[in-house]
Amino acid sequence: MPQETSGVSFPSVGQPKKSNGARTLLVIGILVLIGILGFVIYKSATGQKQSAATEPTPYDNLAGTTTNNATVAPEATPAASPSASVDKSKIQIQVQNGTGIAGEAGYLQKQLEALGYTNVKATNAPTTNATDTTVTFSSSLDSGVVAEITHKLNAIYQSVVTQTSASTTYDVVIITGLKKGATPKPQASATPVASVRPTPTATP
């Protein structure tokens, strides 16, 4: 006898309606996008650091300005030199001590000899209280010699007075005054003379 089939049917377990593949791709895409953005930000920050390191700091600029604008002391103007045809050994110079301080004429004599003027005579001047140094040049003397000797005197003495003369026996006559930093020699005061009282005479 054939068996009758029941009218109740059991539903079969089917596949899920949505696949998880699309969700996985979306997550991967977001991760890739985040990675790209992070790389771009990193490169941008690295470039700014390199440019900042290349630019000079304000202190470097200040140091360069200080160096470039440093005040340079002007060089002293060199004295004119005598012409090559001048024979210094033939120039007659007389140095007179006008201060009364011992050794002043001899000191200047050595200074002039160091310049090549070997014909220098040292003596005493009639005055012993000169403060200015007076130098008389022969009018026929080479201008380079005049400039060189004047420059030397200005470097040694407090005040120098120059003049020219056509009748000088020597080519150069110098009466020394006070050197720089020197003080005048004290002058000896005159000793007062005791007055003599007349002796009274006896009256008769």
C-alpha cells in the first residue's frame, strides 16, 4: 500500500542575500585612502623642515650685517717721499735745543738720521723755554724733503711751525719745542739780594 506524502514542506537553507565582499572592498579602499593622505602630509611636513633649515636665521643675518658694516679706522696718510734724485746725505740740517731739557737736540738728530739724513748737527738754541717747534726750510729744498721732515716733526712734537727762507746757511734749521706729553722745564727763580742798610755816622 503506497504511503501518502505529508503536505508540510520544510524550507531549505539558502545563501545570504548580500555578500560580504563589497563591504571588504569598501574597508580596503578607506584604508588605502588614509594611507595616501598620511603620506602626502608627511612629505609636506618634511619639505617645510628642509626649507626652514636652508633659510638663514636672524642671528646669521645680523652677524653678516655687523661684519659688512664694521667701522674701519681710516689709515694714516703716508708722508710724501723725496724724489729719487735727492741725495739726503748732502742736505745740511741743524737741530737746536730750544727747551733747555738735556738731550732734546740729540734725540731729534737720531730720528732724522734714521730717515737717511746723515748731515745733521746738534746744538743749543739761544732760548731755553720754547714750546713750539720751529723749522725753517731753504726755499730751494725739494718739496718731498719738506713734507717728510714736517710729517716726522708733527709725529713727535706738540706744535710745529714751518717757514721758508732764502738766506739760511743750512738747508733745514730746527729749534725744538716740547714733545708730546712733555711739560716745560721749570725756570729757576732769581735769588733776592739782601739790601744793605747804611751805617749811621756819629755826629760831633
